[in-house]
Amino acid sequence: MSGLRVVPAYRHGRERLYVCREDGSNVAWYDRETGRVNLLVLGEDGRNDVLHALKPFLTGQVTVGPPPVPTPAELARLTLHPDDDLAPNRPGEALLVALERDPGPARRLRPDPRRRALTAEQTVGQGLDRLEGAGWHTLHSVPLPGGDRIHHLAIGPGGLFAVHARHARRSRVLVADPMVTLGRREAEPLLRRLRADADRASYALTAEVRPVLALVEPAEVTVTTQPRGVRILRDTELTGLARMGGVLKPADVEALHGMARDRNTWGRL
């Protein structure tokens, strides 16, 4: 083979370097994270040509061989219609769409509360996305029938968590199960809602889903008694989920992620 070129691309958050012929067809790709060169061509000559093209980009120890056989979860994702796949959702996806459709008046006396809520979801979502390297997957803005949604669904070795983000910057937060009070605002039975959403997710996925309230930049958090079944975290404490394990095996994580990312899973509620 001659005229091979290397084209960088990103898939599922990972950088890949594709080796292409002049007609654009792929003959191999190099996954930097796993250090593996996946060959789509046969023969020693083809292997040598690919490695020669990739030589300026290879770092450290690499393995070379045919692409791995897809797992059942990966095959299920390949057959999922793009309109039904929730994985591409951005943190705060529903709010982003709502603000694009109706940005509100240019001048208003008070800030749009949707923008504070969006900031909270983006902050929490970015924190959860950083857990991917520890074997976690996070889905954002998971729609529930009736117009409700789960802000973030984290799936990993420590189990499944329905995470609700709440903007609390410079506010004192009082948690008195089921009531939550932020600053001078009126108390609301937020924990009751979180438990109900987690129960609905448990029913849809046939697996236990635990609720989490993630408070973004609170000045102070006071919990009168430990809430029943709800974990209260600051946004800076989300990385603690990565230290949890012993609940799900990697295969179970992948299977549950494949089920949860299918919009039809949630339509059965």
C-alpha cells in the first residue's frame, strides 16, 4: 500500500488516529488511550505499511492486531436509532433547548432562574463526566414521562445514582428530610421528589438506583438528620463516587448503560 494518510478523529470522548487509503477507506486505527493499533488489513506488508504511517504518532508500548470482537452491549448500541440515543445529551440539555426556543426578554429585573439551573447542571455534569476514566458512564437530561427528568444518571462500579443538581451559590442550605431550604427561599419537599425519581429509574432499569442531591457552591450545608436513602454532596465531592466499588462488574455497567441510553426504556414507565 502507498499513499496512506493519518486522520485524527474523536469517538465517544476518545482520540483515534485513522489510517486511510487515497480513496478515503480506513485500513487501521490507533487508540491512544488503550495503546492499540487495530488492523483492518491482512498480511505482514499491510501491517508494516500501517505502522510506518503511524510511526510519528506512536508513543510508549503498543499492541497490534485485529479489532476486538464487539460485546453484546456494543452491538446493542450500534443498532440504536440516533433519535433514541440519550448518550449525546449535554449536561442541561433540556434547559439548553428551552433557552434556545425561548431566551426570554433581553432586559429583566431579575436573572432568569433557568440560567442558574443550567449552570448547576453543567457544573455537576462536568464533574460526573470526569469519572469516565474510573469505569463510570453518565447520561444527562434523562426524560421521564409527564415532563419530569433525571438531571444526571451515573452508572459505575459503585452502582447507579440519580443525581439532581441544585444551584446554591453563597447560600446556606438546610436539609430537614424531606424539606430543603436554600437561603431565604421557601422550603420545598425536594428529597421526596428525588426518591420518587430514583424509584422510577429503578423500575425502568430493574436495578437499584439511589438518589443524590448535588449542591453547587453552597456557603454552608446543615443536615438536621441523615436523610433516608438520599446522599447529599457538594459539587466538589462528586469525585468521591469514583472510590465506591464492589456493586457492579464492568459487564453489568456496560449492560445497564446500554439499556439506560435507550429513550424507549424510559417510555415504559
